[in-house]
Amino acid sequence: MNDVVLFDEISTASGHRLGVATLNAEKALNALNGDMIRLLDARLSIWAQDDGIVAVLLRGAGDKAFCAGGDVRALRDALVGDPEQQWPNPQAEAFFTAEYTLDYRIHTYAKPILLWGSGIVMGGGLGLMAGASHRVATASTRIAMPEISIGLYPDVAGSWFLQRMPARAGLFLGLTGAPLNARDALLCNLADHILPQDGWPQLLATLTASGWHADSTANHGQLTALLGELEAGNGDALADSNVLRCLPLIHQLMNKGSLAAVDQALRHTAFEDAWLAAAARSYAAGSPSSAAVTWEIFRRARHLSLAEALRMELVLSLNFCAAPDFREGVRALLVDKDRNPQWSRPTLAAVDQHWVAQHFRSPWREQDHPLAALH
């Protein structure tokens, strides 16, 4: 089991150490399972208390992906294999509780966490990346929150970080699952630096040769400066930002006052921009229930703290697992691969407010919530 995450500690010139964690499921594009989450969370907790560790580096095995998301296929298998249809489903509750606890730890970690976000970064992988203090993208970075395509919603603190993007771009990304490149990631506050795609060895050499401090604040600043110097020498060709090019239109689309109006615009506008047109097609093929709940999440989460957002998301995720669209979406995309999901409510008009509100119904009293300790 320990092989699913590889841990290493590297000595630096100042006598301190760097903690390195590598998601080690290359064939599965480093998709997160429960074992990986628990191992990573436990080691981060240990490193947080170790005065000799000055910074943590997170990466994925191989060149294709940092992490392509959570292992939703295994989660679906657990739901389908539960004839009693328990609510909340115990396996889903354990998985999401552990995942959101890890996300929270990364967001609030005192020491610098550098995440090497090269290749595919989706869903649960973005949950890890969004929370890291120093997020690195490369020319191959492809970020997405494509949950609408599998009858889910942008979780892993998405309800919190999608709010922090310009011109309601976060709402657009949540509704469409549109992919982001490295420059998009900078603009949308999901990355801090763009380094050469083959720059990991140089990065490691630079960090190990540096003199680190006992003070975490000083180390945060030093890591930012070192990454800035490496970034200045990046000669890789980078694609232009799709979000920047389309931002005025995204702003216009997302400010139509109702999801019904947005739905009409996305379905019936002939977009000349290829990226925007693909995003509109992705929305149209996605779960209308997911779209309606995502719209409501964006409204409700506007003033939530990170902890409050994650508590809300745990409730949402367990209710999505109890509803039919998640199982059907994963079946269509990942199991049978017919890409023809039969959504329980096939149109937005069929999604009423009572159905949306049910997704926010908590199975616990406030003090009994599994994430009650987050503050």
C-alpha cells in the first residue's frame, strides 16, 4: 500500500531537509484513492511537526499527469454494490471526509508547499493544487473541473476557490468543465509560476543548494523568489490564455440573471471561438441537475469560509452519491464508455427548486458533522 505514494527527504546546503511526496499511480494518471489520501495526510502531519523539514514538494509520477482526479469509478462501484442504498453511504462518507481533510490541511499548512502541476490536473488533483502555497504550471498543464460531465459538481473546495476568479469565470468553469492551460491557471488564481516542462531537476537542484531558515514566513518568501528566478529563464512556448481572450464574453454570459437564461445562451449561441464553443457543448451534454446545484452553490458560498465551504461540500457530495446522475455519469464516461448518459432530469426545466434544495440537506446535526473541527 505504501507504494501508492512515495516519500523522500532531501538534505539541503543549510542542513535542513525538503519533504518530497510523489503520487505513484502513473497508469491511472495518479488518480486519488483512499489509501493515497490517508498516507499523504499522515505524512504532511508528521512533516508539519518536524523542525528539520523546511518545505514540502508534491508531484505525480510520470509526465502525463499530476493527478487526474479522484477514483470515481471505485466510488461508483461501492454505491452500486450497496443494495440497501444507505444514506449517507459509509464508503463515500469516509472517502470525501478524508479527501476534504487533506485539502484543508494543504490550504492551511504553515510551511511552504510547492506543487508541480505539470500535465493533467483535474478534480481531486486540483483540490490539492489549489491549496498549495506555491503552485507551478508548465506548458503541458491542463486543468479542469469536468464534474458536470459525470453528474457531480466542482468540489474539493471548488465552491470556495471558484469564487476567487475574475468576471465570474469560476462559475463558467464550474458549469462547463472548460479546460485551462498554464496562462489560464495564472489568470484564474490556480497557479503562481510557469516553469519549463523539463524543469524539475533544475528546480530540485536550486532548492537543495539554497540556504533555508527556521522561520516559515522567511521560507515562503525565499521560495517565491527562487521560483521567480527560474521562471524568468523559461524558454518554453506557451499557448495564449483562452480565458483572457474570452473574458468579456464569459462575463456577459454569466451575468444574465438566471440559470435558465445562461442555459439558453450556451445552447443556442453560435460561438466563433473554438474553446468557447467546446465549453458550450460540454455544458449542453452535462447533467442539468449538476448545473442547477452548481448555480445554487455559487450563490450560497459567496461569503463562506474555507472550512464552511468544505462542510457544505461534504453534505453535497453524499447527496450527489445518493442521487442517480453520478452513478449514471460515471457509467457513461468511464465504465461502458458509450458517452450517452441518461440523466434523471434530462432538461433544466425538469429540475425544480425542491430537488436542488435536497442536495443541501445534511444527515448530521452541526456538532456531529465529520468536519466540525475545521475552523
